[in-house]
Amino acid sequence: MMLKSYSKRVFRAECNPQFASLHCIASLDQDVSEALPYLNAVLGGFEYLKDPPAVMFRSRGRLITVHGREIAINALQGEEEADKILEWLRREINQAWEKRAEITPSTEGAPKPQLLEILKLLPRTNCRECGEATCMVFAARAAEGVKGAADCPPLPADAGKRLADYLGRFHLDG
Ligand code: SF4
């Protein structure tokens, strides 16, 4: 087993203590750097940094970064959620390492959705019904996996399906 234990710290962002969501930093007792290209290959990180190695994932609006000795997670609702994600990552890291002989390691980030491609599919009226200031801001949030077709109320069903199909190609919520 590569990753056996860690200690975590859950806190509110100092820049905005009023902000509802929490951050979590887990300090890993073992160095998992060597497992990161295998983890990236299995889970499809959207960004991979080579030196020092780190892989980033998005899941339901949260940003998760796995470094050799640390895991950072933002936009959490509570400590229980942090525990679930950390235990899931521990399993995934250990499985990827144990099965590394069967996995082709990857140090590349997954392809990213193009902002203009998303924007082309939106009504582009800047009506703000989605809660964003403009359709461009909505497109940026959609590219991050935070917003989807269902979050734009005036979007016609056919355009919504095209947008969902386009975003679905990038496994943003994997
Ligand atoms: S609800 Fe749709 S059309 Fe209105 S601003 Fe948001 S993305 Fe644009």
C-alpha cells in the first residue's frame, strides 16, 4: 500500500471568512509522487504539473489537487465530505499504484472545452437568469464543470442537448 495515512486540516478561506464553503488540506505521511501519472491515467485529471508533480481534478464544482505529499480540496460543504473524498482518493491512489503494470502512465491533462464553443450554444442575451453576470461568465463556469445546460433557463431543449453532449465529452465531473 502506497498511501497508508494522512492528517487533515479543514478551514474557511481567510480571504473571505463569510464564505460558506470550506477548504481541506491533507498532509500525506507517505510520498505518492510516483503514483500520480497512474492516478492521472485512471481518473483523467484536467491538468498535470510535472515539476513538482501534481494532478488536478474537478468534481461537482470542487477543485481537488493531489501533490506528492499533500491533497488540497476546495468548496466543501463540511468535514464529512472531506473525509469521503480523502478516503476515495486514498483507495484510488493505492489501486493505481498496485495495478501500475497494467496502466499506461500519463503526464498530460485531459482536453479542455473551448469557451467560444460553449458560448455559441448559449442564447447570448446576458439575461442573468443563471445567476452569472454574462453568458461569457456562464461559459467559463460551464468549462470548469460548475454549470451545465440545465442551469440556463432560457436555453431551448435542442441547444441544451447539444451543450450537454459537448460538455459530456470532457468528463468534467468525473
Ligand atoms: S441564463 Fe443563459 S442566456 Fe441568461 S445569462 Fe445565463 S447563460 Fe446567458
